[in-house]
Amino acid sequence: MTDRMLPDATERDVHISRTFDAPIALVWRFWTDPALLAQWFGPHGIAVDPATVTVEASAGGAWNLAMHDDHGVYPIAATIVEADEPHYLEILMSAQTEHGTLEDVLLRIQFHDHGERTRMTLLQGPFTPGDRDLTENGWLESFDKLDAIIAGGTA
């Protein structure tokens, strides 16, 4: 795989780089195995019923799930644009949020192999400034949950 360059982030994008203490194949599985994805996806206070998760990890495949909390259900309907296991995942998504509907948001995730560690670079947008900030905070909390799972703790 040739290391691809993600486009530069704009003020309408979420851009996060994070390192996980897990090999690249495992981090990839946390994004593409429905049972694993359901364990960590969503900010604190949000859960994902594994029965709502569909991942078809190839171009044109579905990547769907429904988050829920005491206030409602928030489905994400998405199509995988590109999947280059275990290095790159690109997903075009629409989502219902507590604050309204997001449509045609492109999520790009690049996975960098560092042996027993994986650096992940995420670029997602476009968003309004408010939606961008909420989305970024949601990802950061989700990744805290993922770190806890990898460390053997609980989400």
C-alpha cells in the first residue's frame, strides 16, 4: 500500500490523530467487526446495540449503526467508498443527531502500522462549526472508550 495523503483539513472538518496501543490489524477490526464497533462507538452516555450494526468492509458496502441514549435513537446510514485493509477506510455517511440531520459527510481514516501500536488519522466533514465541535468531542470520547477496551478495562 502506498501511504496516501489526506487532503488538508479546513475549518469545516474534524481532524484527529491518535495512537492506540494495539497492532494495526486489531484497530482495523474495531472499525469493521460489528460486535467490536458496537463496544466503543459513540460518546460517553451513548450505546450502540450490536443488532443495529452492519459492516460490509469493501467498496460499495454498508456501514450502518444506531446509537441510543435516554433521549432517543440516532441512526447512521453510510456506504463504504473505499476499503484498503488494514490501511485506509473511506465512508460517506448521513446521520440523525440530537441536533438534527447530517448528510453527505465524508469520513476518511488512515491507519499507520507501528508494530504493536497504530497511529490513526481521521478526517471528517464538511460540518457547520457547531456540528464540527460536537462531532470532534464525540470522537474523542469514543476513542477514550476504545483505549479502555484495548487496555482491558471497560468502556
